[in-house]
Amino acid sequence: MRSETNNLEAFWMPFTANRQFKQKPRMLVAAEGMHYTTDDGRQILDGTAGLWCVNAGHKRPKIVEAIQKQAAELDYAPAFQMGHPKAFELASKLAAMAPQGMDHVFFTNSGSESVETALKIALAYHRARGDAGRTRLIGRERGYHGVNFGGISVGGIVANRKSFGTLLTGVDHMRHTHDPDRNAFTRGQPEHGAEFADDLERICALHDPSTIAAVIVEPMAGSTGVLMPPKGYLERLRAICDKHGILLIFDEVITGFGRLGSPFAADHFGVTPDLITTAKGLTNGVIPMGAVLAKKEIYDAFMTGPENMIELFHGYTYSGNPIACATALATLETYQEEGLLTRAAELDGYWADALHSLRDCPNVIDIRNMGLIGAIELSPIEGAPTKRAFQAFLDAYEQGLLIRTTGDTIALSPPLIIEKSHIDFLFDTLRNVLTNLD
Ligand code: PMP
């Protein structure tokens, strides 16, 4: 079943080496369960849940049916001054499964939009309370918060920032928490590094904390190298934020919906932020949708003016899109029925053992894991960073396995429906790839 597409020029592919790809394209034409099918009929085990999003696996009948039914019933409805039942139902379900006290939900269409929305809510929240001097935002080196201007401003990935001008002003970055000298080959949370949170105190001292609106971090930093939070780090950030009246935002676009073995990373780490950004697993990646979860006090701070006034001047044409809502509801039902939100915790031991068994493969300098996430860091080829890991990606694909690379790190995040036999195939294949890599 070769793809009919022979002109690849028009599509300017995102985050892709276009010229290289178009010489030797990798084309997926179907997917079911744990596997993709390529245009030359090969089965590829999905070791990455697409882009960390297809948590329930591919082509789930309940989700397919929900989309078809919704498209035939109410295809589109505006959410500005209008409503439709599924948006309210979904928001209630999300609030019920969110950490205690996060009772309100704002719908977006992606992780990037969730980030912009959360940053804007944080700024507007302080203003609504008469604290308009709080305008500074704090992010972290190596942080990924999507690709829009707010997100790349608070984000800390140099390549994503350097081509795009001056970005937002009034942004500072804490150091990232990666400390291979002390924490290499740790299983789960690293022992060392809680003190990196004290960077926030230093930034507070530098600017005066009463000028700081919010701090945003990924509880587990996925897109740059897969970095686990050191023990005590998130708790310390929370305490510093509380001390200074700063909002804490967890970007849970990857960690939301079961990736770490609980609905949200906030549950997993026992630290509740003020705002949570989500997307990806919310709809199993099938229809674009994101959401921001907000504490009741934040929502309430906006509900004080005249009742006929719009409280927050923000929203998207597709906020709460009916088909996206129907998809999300079917996805949450699937997670619930199949116990997928806790499955990563059940598989943790088997997954970690298999992952760490690659420790002795050539060029492996670190291995990290948490929930159904694995990272294998390779030593870079001198003068050609990222090349070795990317070659591993190409070789794995040839051998029927989809992995992802970020820099010199291989990132694994399979659908949560993964069986032990798939885990065996995944790591047998990867062992073979790494053993034969230059
Ligand atoms: N935040 C985090 C933590 C992410 O991992 C991502 C995507 N990988 C985003 C934001 C952006 O999401 P999207 O690509 O849906 O805009």
C-alpha cells in the first residue's frame, strides 16, 4: 500500500529537517492499538504514544464512535456567550478528577495555547485583585512550554528561542535540575538537587517578590532530555511561591492523564499548583484540544464585577469545540474503564528493569525513568551533537519501533495499554540498535 503522495514539497513540516525527510520520507498510513502501519505495509510499535499523547492506544472504537456521533449531531457551536452540554459535562468531569480545589476549566486547542492561557490568567488574576504590579514571569532553563511567544519566553530551549527576537520582557529563568554527576542512572526521582528551587528565592531577592506573577515548570521536563524532578524540589518551589504570593503553574501537557501512574503529576508528587496546563492525553491526541485547570480562588477573583460584564478577555474560536469535547469524554471513559490512569504505576517495576538493562550498551551515559517514561542518554559524537541519537531513531524505525529523540537522549513514552510482550520487543529492539550504533 504505497502512498499516492509523490509531491512532498508543499507541506512545510514542523520541527523537521524538511530537506532530509523529503529525500527519504517515513510515511504512516494507519494505526491500531500499539502499532502504526507504514506505507510499505510494515508494523511499527509505537514507543512514544505519537507525541506523548495517544495514551489509550490507537483507533479506539469508543472514541471513533463518539466523534462520528457528535459530528452528525452538533458539529460546531461557539463558546462565546453560548454553550452546549458536553463542554459543561467535560469541565465537570475534569474538575472532579483534578487535584483538590482545582474546580474550574478553561478550554484551548493545544498545549501551547494552554500555556498562553495560563500565563494570561496568572497576570490578570493579580490585576483583578488590585495587585497589578505583579507582572514578572519565571520559567526554567531547558523548559518546554510550547511554541507561542509566551511559551518560548518562559521556556528555556535555546534553539526554540534564538531566531525569534526579543520575546517577552520581564522573564527570568531558574536553572534546570539536571545533575548527572550526582544523579546518573537513578530510578525515579533523583536524590540530589532540591536546592535548585532556591534559584527562585534569588530571583525574588533580585526583583522584589511583589513584582512576580507566576512561576511555570514542567513537573517532569519531557521535551529537553526527559528530566525528573529531584526529591523535595517541587515541594520547595511550592513553599517559596506560597511565601511570596506567587502563582505556581504546572505544565502537565505530557504528564497529565496517567503518564506517571496517576491522573496528574501533581497527584504523583503530592504538590498542588495553582494552575495546570494540559492537552495531548485529554483527547488521546485524536482531536486537538487543551485545557487549563484553575483553583477556585483564581476563578472567584474574576467573578466580582458587574454580572453583565465579560470577566476574562480571552478565548478561542474552538474553545470547547463539541467534537473535541465528545472525544475527550470518550477518552476519559476509556481511561477509567481500563484503569489506564494508574497502569503506569502497575508496570513501573517491569518497565524500569527492562529500561535499565540497557545500561551496559555502548555509548549509554545515563538512564532515567518515571511512570511509563524512559530516557536513555547517549554520549554525543564529537562535533556532531544529536547525530548518534537520531541515527538510533532511524535504525529503530527500520526495525519496527518508533522512538523519539531530544538532543542526545532517546525518549520513550508508549501508550498506557502497553503489554509486557511489547515492552520486551521494545527493549530487545533498542538493545540491538544501540549495540550496532557507531
Ligand atoms: N508544554 C509541554 C510540557 C509540552 O510537552 C508540549 C508539547 N510537547 C507543549 C507544552 C506544547 O503542546 P502543543 O504542541 O500541543 O502546542
